[in-house]
Amino acid sequence: MSAPHSASSTYDDAAVRRRIGPWQEDDVPTLSAFEPDTNFFVRAAAGSGKTTALVARMVALVRSGVPVEDLTAITFTRKAAGEMSKRFYEELRRAQTALPAEGPQRRRVTAALRDAQQAFIGTIHAFCARLLRERPIAADLPPGFVAGLEDREERELRDRAWQDYLQTVRADRPARMEALTSLGLEPEDLDAYFERLCEHPELDPYVNAPDTVPDLTQAAAAVRAELDAWQARCPDALPEGRDDAMQAFDRAERLIAQTGVETPAQRAELLELFAGVADEESADVTLKCWRGPHTDAYDWARTLRDEHLPALVRDVVQPALRRWRAYVHEEVVAFVRPAVERFASLRQAEGRLTFHDLLACTRDLLRDHPGLRTTIQERHPRLLVDEFQDTDPLQAELLFYLTSRNPTETTWTDCRPLPGSLFIVGDDKQSIYRFRRADMEVFEAVGERIEDTGGEAVMLTKNFRSLDVICDWCDAAFGALFDDADLMDRQATYTPFDPQRTTERDVDGVRRINLDKVRGNWGTDIAAQDAGRIARFIQGARDGGRSGRGADRHGALFAGGADYSDFLILTRTKSRLSVYAEALAERGIPYTVTGSEDLGEAAELKALVDLLTCALRPDDEVACVAYLKGPLVGASDDDLYRFSRAGGEFGRMHEPVPASVLEALPHETAQRFEEAFGHLRAARRRLHEQRPGVAIEQLIDDLGLLAGAAHPPDAAEGSLRAGRVLRTITYVQDLAAQGLGWAEVLDELQRVVDGEEEVDGMTLETGGDDAVRVMNVHQAKGLEAPVVFLADPYSRSGGPSVRRHLRREAGELVAPIVQGSGYRERVTHPPLGWERPVDGRDESFRESEERHEAAEERRLLYVAATRAQNLLVVSTYPEKPDDGPWAPLYPHLDAADVPELGRPDAEPSSDRPEAPAPALTDQRAGRDAQLEAQSRPSYRTESVTDGDRASPVRSSLASEGYGEAFGSAIHQLLEQCVRTGRPTPWTDESVAASVLERTGAPNTPDAVERATTMVQRFLDSRVWARVQAADRVYAEYPIAHAVRRETPVVRRGVIDLAWRADGRWTLVDHKTDRVQGRPPETLSPDHAYVQQLQAYARAWTAVVNEPVAEVGLWLADAGTHLFGEPTGEEQSLSLGRRAAD
């Protein structure tokens, strides 16, 4: 496959780097060719070191005398900004070490290191927020404005503006609402359209429609005439069924019978029935369907197919509908646009700015206030921008206003940047975020403007990432793909690589995986086959190539083995990332998934939502039944029926189950319901006492969700399921940090479960150093890996590919009305010019946008392929060579004779013989077995003190205690003493009273005195001194560990007090039982509390893997400690008092 490198060698990449900002790996380069006062627009190819070049310029500017506080570096993400800050600091340190000690450059670099934080390195949104915060009044903003709403906050504010607007229209202008309804639309049909217009507030919605309501009378009459002809020849019901034309006629008959088709909207509905049954040449008529025992309309059907329907649709239906749809579109824009303006006014008035608002407000501030612009220019005289191809077009305006020589110029394209004020780095070949407002045309315009105003546009072509064989193949493939004549005005210009990593051996740096045909061409099955091949290759490479799976033709590619982190699996979309995750998990390969947005698929999240719903709405019977049938309880329909027949009420789950109900149920069923109601009451208490950010971890621990997820029946799922639980915790904590309470948190979690909010899951390996990375291409920008797989090679597309077109030169957004979702999504009401060219244009708006998207798809291929360092593997599906995301690469794989990745193991055939239909009795038995298995718990939780007993231990030192709530209050007070390490304010009566009230205990003077006395006794004891001297101390420490049994058990408990001193652990359990008479001197081994401590000691040892040297009880009512030394034998522990305590 190897071929001599074809890249042009005439372009002097090294000379360009010396001019823009020299960098050497092993030395500090000279600045003899450096040009600090030239504005540069740098096109940097993949692997050329864009960020390195930008940081090199920053360091060179410092060395040449520019103060570090003059530098403003802007990048695409916060993560990239953090990495850039780190690299800038490291390069300054390296320069400081290498430069002569007494020279001026050394002094400048030393000063820059000292003041490095004075340079701004961050995102454009953070930069704008800083400028606006310094000058809110000039920007017409309240001083405390919110900079950059979260998606949830923006959605809620947008929904509020929309609903307020609709309410105002209904109350004040009902005629407008009636006019909308007369067009065949309801306000709820326009929710998504309102959101789409809000995405581009800087553009005016484009409209092009007739001035008056189109008259559809003649078109409807023509359809009725065709319908009359159909009725005369309508065939009988036939075994062959009814074709599309027949179904259209049937629906037309029903519509006329039901409505009479008297209004314009009804006439349009009639025409719509026939709009899709024919094209320019023929109709969807199946001739065999038109011949029956009493009717033979075969010849007429042929005429209908070839003449009547095509002419009717082409000459009558479609022209009339185009006018009608455009008229409706214009009316809808007029109806929705005031709501968009209301949303903008609401954001401005409340000072709650979206990320787009930050850019727009800053642009307006700079454009409209010349004096402020000059001041800001003086503060930020040197702008350096990374990843410019991905930025919002408003950023271009900001940059030119910030650097303009004339501060009064208000047209950004007429601004002339000050010398050396602007340095921009990007790669138009990697512009892949058009759906996020990135615009390659603006990228090109900025480059031209910099050249026109005395700056220079230069290129970086050296590739430091990929082997030369990969670069050569990419040059051949993308040189051709980017040279498509149909896309030239939408596409970046391809420049060949200048590879810096050459190989002396004949290495196959590019390979392919040819997948076998799958019956039905189901994409998921094809992906599963692909995922298995990739996973086995990774296994072989990890083994050091011993199996031959991970070797090149010389057996040396992975001769020394490989790390899992060496592999990157890329898919075009996110829909099948889980298929590749499952294949890796089945083979025990650690992995991380990015961009999967699959948290809503987590069974544990659904179970948590069921519980929270029931806890917050205990009288909601539907919610309670969902909780009882869910995995946390696992009640079957029979169990629910028995419970209801026994008198149980689903709407009273906040109360204990009545004894009469429990007695009427089988023992196991009664125990299940009693525990379910108990868990719910405990959850309700926690929800009322604690904020979500604090309580979520404890709640999940109480339910055993994390432990259960980490040890599922299928061990391969453990990492993914447990990772999703951890992601749920962090997601709730993020929501809580935004000020949400439990009700709002539940709403957001429900949206995730319903698929309305997409949140990434995670695995236990997420954030680790050695795991295979799985993601879609959009997540891979800036990444690289020794081995890259372009996976998931086949997919079917559905729905409209284009939903809007941007006309930035005219300041317009062409946005047709789109209804439906997924495969049912379709454009219903576009303006004139959407489907066919108007006003002398060469193409329609839809065709223009489709060419934009086609060009961007080529750039996505470039981004994907150029991530590879040593090996690029492209999965192909030869059965459908023209379909799938990687199909444009297939001819170039063939042309280069790219070899196939070896097949280490025999692949099971995808073309299996069709199995006979199973017997119904077997089906029923299988179904019943599945239902019975689902009714059994997948895991069981028990207290540490339950251990292997048949029932929990219950014992007290006296027949009557002070109550559970009082005991909870004492535990909380003692916990705070231990956590804070000081007695105050936990012995204050006011604090004790507050804690008693919060726990629901009696808040009487006697109770307050008793509580403070108990705490003070503890603080006066010898144990308190031992706690303060310990090297590690824990209070109210929850523990959980899994116990392997036929039904896995998650054993949980809470250690009241644990400390380690001199390498020895001591555990203490607090008891608030009422002590009558003289406190006990000892407790025998068979006492319940002694057995409880023995169980805690075993559990602690299992969790921390360190032995427990001593256990004890703190009898709060008597102020006494009892201690003993645990052993492995349950009955050998006894407790006694010690004089020192």
C-alpha cells in the first residue's frame, strides 16, 4: 500500500513558524525572524500543532518585550483553556531555564512567570462576561446579571416567555389565535418552531409568500374530479391489498364526508393527501391491486399511474400547495416573532444572559461606545485565537472591533486591525460545527480581511502526529474528496501534509474491516459484528501481538504489547456507541464512552425516579404502583392484587402498613411490602431534612443502588451500570448547586428518563489513564491515538436532512415549519424558494444547505481519519457500498489496495437459517418464567447487624426508651462534635432544641436538658480525649459491601464512631436507651448489642481490609462506656467498664 509521499515540498513551513512564533523541542530558538507586529491568519492542518504555535507566539511576545498582562488568548472550551494555561507556564519555565541569566529576555520571562495570572486565557464567553461585568451599566445590564445560562435555565425561561405570550394573545387578541387555528395549526404545534427562531436571534426570519390567501378552490375541484373517476372504477377488496394511490383516495373520501372540505385549510388538507403519491413521471400505483372478481380497472390504473396522477400532482396539487404553505409560513412567523422578542426582553430585564447574549451584548458595547472600545483595546492589545474554525460568527465582529485602528468604525468588515494586535489559528478543513453556529464562510472572510489590511495568511503543513503512510493515504483520499466540483464554493482547499514521522519498514498504516452481509441489513447487527472484530483485535494487541491479531505484516506493530488507552473507536453518530461498549465489556476491556447521552437508559435511575416520585407524592397511586413494581421492590401483579384485596391502600405509603393487611398476606409478601413502605418513609424523612446535593449519596447508599449496580448478574455490565449511578449523583449535585430543590430535581431526572434531556453516562474507568475511548466524531476534535477505528459503517437516514438555511450576507434565517419527530419529522410549511429556486437563484434554499452539509460531511471524515498516529482502521460494509458514513472512503481504500485487518477468530455467520416458529406452550412457559424471574429481587439489602440471622436483632436496656427521634438528635449532636473537633456550639441549649425539632423529637425543656447533658458527658469522658489524639476519625460513617449468595446481598450499616490510633481501629456505637438504676458493669456475649458490635467489626474489616482491635458502647443516659476486644468467634466477645474511661 505504501507510496512515495506526494505532498508539495515548496512551501516552507519552518520559515513560517520562525516568523509567527519559533519553537524548538530541545532549545530556546532565536527571535531573529520573529514578527511581533504582523497580524497573522494561520491555517494549520491536522497534527501540525496549532496550540503549540499559539503558545510559542505568546512566549516569543514576552521575550520580545510585551508585558504578559497584554496577552489575551481565546480558545474553544474551558478544558482547552486549562491545558493552554499549563503549557504557557511550562514553556515560560523552560525558556527561563535556557536563557542567559543576565539577559533582558530572561528578566522579561521571569517577570511573566511571576505575573502569569495577569494574562487572560479562556473561552470567548468568559472573556465577554469579564468585559460586561466591568461595564454593566454601559451594556444596559443589571450589575448582578447571570452570565451564560445553563441549558435547563434557558429552557425554563424560554418556556415561560412562550406561555406568557400565548396567554396574552388569548386574553387581548383572540382574533389572532382564531386566525392561527383557521390555518390548521394549534399553538402547541409551534413550540419547536419558536425554539428554532430563538436559536438565531440576530437573524431575521425569511418570508416569501403570496400577499393574499391562496385560492385552492380549483385545485380541490380537480382532485374531486379525479376522485369521482376513482369511485366509478374502485375495485373490490383484493388479496393483493391497496396501494398508496388507493389509500389516498380512501382518505379523501373520508375527509370530504367528515368535513365537507369548505375552508382553505380543509382544501389544503385534501391536496396534501395526494402530494406524495406521484412524482414528475409516475404515481404510486400497483397495477395488480386494481383487478378483482367483479372489477377490472387495470387499463385505467395504468393511465392513472402514468398520466393522470403525475399531471394532477405536478400541475395542480404541488403549485397550489407551495403557495398555501408559504402563506401559512409567513402567518406563523408573524405570530411567533413577537414571542421571540418577548424572550429577548425578558432575558435583558432579568439580567439572565445566554451564551449568545454574552457575545451580542459585548459586540454592541464595543460597536456603540468608541470611548470604551479604546479603553478596552489598551487593556487587551494582543489577541490570540485558537480553533477559530469552530467559533460563533459574532466572534469575528468582536475581534475586529477590539483591534480596530478607528474606534468609531461601526461596520466590522471595514475595521483595520492595529499592527500585531491579532493572531488567529484554525483549520477550515476541520470546520464541523455548523449546527452550533460555526460558519466556514466567516472563517474565509476573516482571512481575506486580515490580508487586505496588511496582515498575512499563512499555512502550517507539517504533520507531527501521523505516520507518513497515513498522511499519504489521507492526501490521496481527501485531495480528491475536497476537490469535488459540486462543492467547491462550500469546501475548504486541501493542502497535502508534510509528514514528520517516517517509517523505514513497509508498514500498513491503514487497514480495513470488511463485514459480512447481515440479513435485513440491520445497522445494529452490523455494528455488533464490527464491535466484536474490533474488541478481539484490541485483546490481541494488549497481549503483545502473540496471537497475531495485533501485528502488522512483520508482526511488530504491537510487539511489546499495547495499553488500552492506545485505542480510539469513532462512530459518526452516537446511536450505537453502546454496542461497542457492550462488546468491550464482554471481554473485560476497560473503556470510557463520551457523547453517548445514555444516562436515561439506566435502570437504576428509573428506580430512583420512581422512589422520589412516590416519596414526594405519596398519595399518587400510579406513582406508588410504579415504585412497587420497579426493581427496588419487585412486586408482581399478583402481589399487588393480594395487597389491595387485603385492604392495603396505594395512596397511603407514607404510613406504616396496617397490621391487619400484613396478617392477611403470605409472610414473604408481607415482608416485602413492609420493607418497601419503610424505605419510602425513610426516603421522605431524608428529603425533608436534607438538600439534594447532600442527601443524594446517602439516599443511593440506603437503597443499595451503587453496590447492586457494581455487582449485576452479568458482571460485564458492572462498570457501565455503576458508572451511571455515579453520574446520577454528580448530575443531582450539579442541579442542587444551581439552587434546585427536590421537586425541581425530580422534574429534571424525569426529563432524562423520558429522553427529553440528554445526559452522558459514564463508566468506572471514566477519567482513568488506561481505557479504550469510544465516542462519536464530534467529540474527537483535538484528540489523537496510536490506533483509531472508524466504526459503525452502515446506517439508514430518516426525516428531513435540512431544517434551516442561514443567509448571513442578508442577515436572514430561512426556517420552514417542521412537525413530527424522528423518522416522522417532515417539513410542512416552507417559504417560497425552499423547494425550488426563486428570484433568479440557481438553486433552492434546501439545495444550498444540503451542499453545505455535504461539504461538512467530507470535513468530518477528515477529522476522523487524521486522529490516527500509527494505524487507521476503516470498517466497511461491502453489501451496501454506497451507504454509510465512511462510504466515500471506500474507493480510496480500494485504490490503495488497503489490506484487511486479520480475522483472529471465526465469526459466526450472520445468515443463519430461519428458525421454525416456537410452540405457543413453550412461548407461554418462557414468558411465565421471565415474569417470575423479574419478580424475584436481583439483589437484597440487609443491615450489617442482620448478618446471617433470620430476623434483625432488637434489644433495649429498659422496657421504655426516649424514642427514635430523640436518639437521632443525640447522634447528630455527637456527630457534629466529632466532625468539628470542638464542643461548642453543640452543647448550647438553643442548638440542641433546634436539632430536636428538626428530627421530630419532643422539644421540651426536659428533653433539651437531657440532650445537652448527654453530649457534655461524652465530652467529659476519656473517650473524647482518645478521639482527639487519634490520627483518623470518622463519625456516622456509612458502610456497604456485597456478599455473594444465590441472591446477592448488599449489607449496609452506619458506624457511629470509628478512630485509628497507633495502627489500631476502635469502633463505638452510641445507645440512648433509658438506663434504670445502676448502669451495667458488663454485657454478656449473647446480648443483642454485643452481637451487633461483633457484626460491625466483621463488616469494617471487610470494607477497609484492616482488623478492628476494640469495640465499645457509649450508654448516653448513664454516661458510661463498655469496651471489649472482638474475635472471629461470635460468642466470645463480652463488654465491660474500664476505670480509665
